[in-house]
Amino acid sequence: MSLMKVEKLNKSFKAIHVLKDATIELKPGERHVIIGPNGAGKTTFINCLYGTLKFESGDVFLEGKSIKNIPSHERVKLGMARTFQKNNLFVDLTVGENIYLAILSEKPYKMNFFKSLSEYADIKRETEEMLLQWEMQDRKNVKVKNLSYGEQRVLEIMLALCANPKILLLDEPTSGMSPSETVRTTELIKKIPRSVTLLMIEHDMEVVFSTADRITVLHHGETILSGTPEDVRGNEMIQEIYFGGGARNHA
Amino acid sequence: MKKSIIVTLFLTLVICALPFVITPFVLFMLTEVLIMAIFALSLGLIMGYGGLQSLGHSAFFGIGAYTVAVLSEHVTSIYILIPAAIVISCLFALLTGLIAIRNKGIFFLMITLAFTQMLFLFFRQSDLWGGADGLGTSIKPNLGFTELGSPLSLFYLIAAFFVLTYFILRLFVNSPLGKGLKGVMENEGRMIALGYNVKKYQMIAYVVAGGLAGLAGGLYIFKTQFASPDLFSVHMATTVLIMVFIGGLGTLFGPVIGAGVFIFLQNYISTMTDRWSLIMGLLFIVIVLYNRGGIFQLVQLIGKKLLPKKNVFAHKKGGTTIELNESGKAE
């Protein structure tokens, strides 16, 4: 059974028809990468899946149930999480504070009024575990605005994982990173347990082919192909659109 | 929570001891400081921790004041008057908040201003409750077993409410709820993505702040025995805003210091010159330009500069080190 299914999604910004019957299916544990030239509608697609944007027609199913009308802040409870293409963090707070805010959102006591947050031992422990797993222990008390860009990108992913999602939407996790940061981040992404299904937008072809189980190609808002990395590599039409059709190759 | 209790107890001790070392005139002024401190604390909560800039916070103060003034013709017990002032202000916060919270930044500010102006004009132009002349009352706080008449007893009553307000807000800002609120202020979009219902957090803060401002307004009547439409004015709203800024936005104790400095300057400079607000204006400009964290941050900075020396000293004596906690008091 599929974990998530998106059926014939249509989305327009005024006169521009950005997504045309975009369709995708995710199997549990899969690493699914969406590729496509600039302006293909990849980020819009993720925004629609997560409920950040509303769409005109089509439907999104999570474990067989339509989640079209569920507001985005409630989707976390259903097991969805996302990162942003541009860093979207609490820049004036420390790394530790960023993480406990992310962990807190899943706790039953998140609206508690009387007890000080620092007295909850579980949140402290989980924060430490998270920092250890992502090799950020020494950054705990550093304000996020003082981190390097690559570290901020990694923190994006960490925050999303704090909610223990079943499905994680990654919007260009390695964009703007230096080559060495890209390698490090790719290794960390590969370490994410298979209990988390990944849907990822990525431009860097090395990252795409080293992580993907399946690749979906989005072109002018249409999902023109969905297949294994070998299918995509061997497909001439894809080669034409993605590498030859005037679109710049970011790799 | 333990830390909060210790700090609050310390604060209580200081306030209890104050009347023994000050003159009756200063006591009179301090009573007003404490009332305005409750008011400023409530605005400091939504501005410094919720990121909601309000130019209409005087609405709740006025509502609390009028509630006590109007009801005092019928009842005298503070067990009815004070809760009534709080509940009615909370209800008003709830109703206006449902509309205002949907907007951000300058629009939130304009909507809160609009609501307050509506109240201001209503109380000034209607014939109800004294109209533009205001409403006088001869209420004295009735505790059930005794009626408080002396300035000293009134001071202690208001001090008790102040300490309670401070304690509750201290718990609030350190609790998961308060940390979540701060997260909403820092980055609302990310909080939504993390699964927080951000409007709920802002609404809770807005209603709590409204209720506390109402409490301050109610206590104000016990002191002045006069409710005037001017309590709803923009002047009142900006006064409390300036107190928060002078004291330190984003800190809990800052607004309390701001209220103190403001009222003391007002009282002392006005004996020397009529242009006292000029000097207040200068102070305000200096703080906005050079020290956004206000007087409170300034004290903290000085404290931190002095701290290493103290540490060495403490180490030599084999004593404990001194740490600054969130409210900046040495423990």
C-alpha cells in the first residue's frame, strides 16, 4: 500500500497554470526525489502537499485518507514534516532552543502553564540525542544566526525530524552548500532511518542518484515520468528536457 | 518553578520592607508605580514575548477601572469587584482578539487603536456613567473582615496583586506555553510547520494581558476613586508603551523598572519644570537609538562587566559563584 498518494493536482497563480494534473505515489520507506528544471513547480508542489498552499483540484491521500482540508499545523500530528528551500529557523535563538521548540510541539504538555520548561527531563534528553545524532553537540548554545550556512541547512532537517514524522518533505536540502558541506549533508540524509519516508527536491545530480530509490520528473507542472534512477538516466526525453532544453544543470 | 518562587519571595520581602524606609509622599507614588507596573507587565507580555505591538492597551485598563467604579455603587467587596474587572477585560480581549490577531504588525496596531478609540469616544460622549466628566466613587477596598482606609494598607493590597501578577507572568514566560509564544514571535511560519496552532498561543497571551491590564485599571480606582474617559485615550496607551520601552522590551522585569522610572521622573521633574515630558522624550530617544533593551539591559550589561571580578573574589573565599538568572537578579 502506498503511504502517500497525490492525484491530479492542479494549482494556478492567477493566469499561470503551475501544476497540471501532478501525480505522485510514495511507498513506505522510499527515498523519492523530484527533479525538474527551474520553474517546473517543484516547490509549489511541496507547498500544496503540506497545505501551505491551497490548490484548485485534485487530492492528497495520506495512508488512504484525504488530507486536503486539514490545516498545515495539524498535519504534523498525522506524521508529516517539511523543510524549506530558504532557511526558515529561529535565528535569534540558540540551536538547543530551536530543537526543543521542535520537540515540544509533539509533547502533551506543550500548553502547560505552571511548570518551567527546563524542569522537563525528557525534552532535555531528546535534545541531546538529536544533537549527538547530527554531530552538532558543540553548537548547542550558539545562536542560529551565527552558524555557517551549511549548518543552518542541517538544522532545518533536524527540526523537521524532531516531530518523528512518517514522511519528510525536503525542499532542496543542499541548495547553496559548499561541495564539502553537500557531501556531509548527503551522508547525514542517508542515515535517516527507513521508518521515515523521504520526498525530496534536489538539483544536484550526484545527490539525486546517490540517494534516490525513485525519481519523478516534473516539467512545466506535469509529472512526466516516475521511475527508478536507471529509468530516468536512460530516458532520452528526460535528457532532452533536463539537460538539453535550455535549462541549466545545477550539478 | 523553584527559582520563580525564590525570586518572587525576594521581591515580596523588598516591597514589604519599603514602607519603613520611605516618606509618605514616596509611598503614595510607589502605589501608583505598582499599579502602572502591573499594566506595563501585561503589555510587556504581548509585546516582548508575543510580538504583538498594541496601541490600544489602555482599553483594558479603562474597562477594568470603569467596571470597579460602576459596580462600586452596588457592592464594595473586592472579591467581587476585582474578579469582575478581570473577567470583563478578558471578555473584551477575547472578542477584539478574534479580529485583531488575524492581522500582523502595523495592522494589528491599527485595529487595537481603533477599538480603543471607539471606547474612548463612547465613554466621553454618552450620558452613561458620567460621560466626559467621568465617574467619581467613594469606594474603599472591603476585604470582608475589614475596610482598608489608610494609604499604607492600600499600598500593601496593591503590592500583593503586583507580586501575584509578577509570579504568574514569570511562570508563564518560562513554561512550555511561554516558550512556544516566544517561538511564534521569532518565526511564525516555522512554528506552523512544526505543528503549533500559533493563533491559539497569541490569543491566550492577548487575553491574559487584557485581564491583567483590567486588574491594574480596577486597582487604579481604589487609589484615585475617579474613572475618566481619558483612561481610554491614546495618551494612556502610549504612556504604558513608553514605560515598556524605557524599562526593556523582551524582559519580564523591564516594564516594572520602566513604570518606576517614568512615574518618579514625572513627579520629580514636574516640581522643577512644566516641560517634564521633554526630558522624558529625550530619555526615550536615547534608549531607542542606543540601548534597545532599555534600562534593564543596561543594568544587566553593567552586572556582567562586574561579574568576572566577583567570581574571582568568590573563588578566593571558596564561596559560590554568582549567576545572573533571567530576571537579572544575582542569586
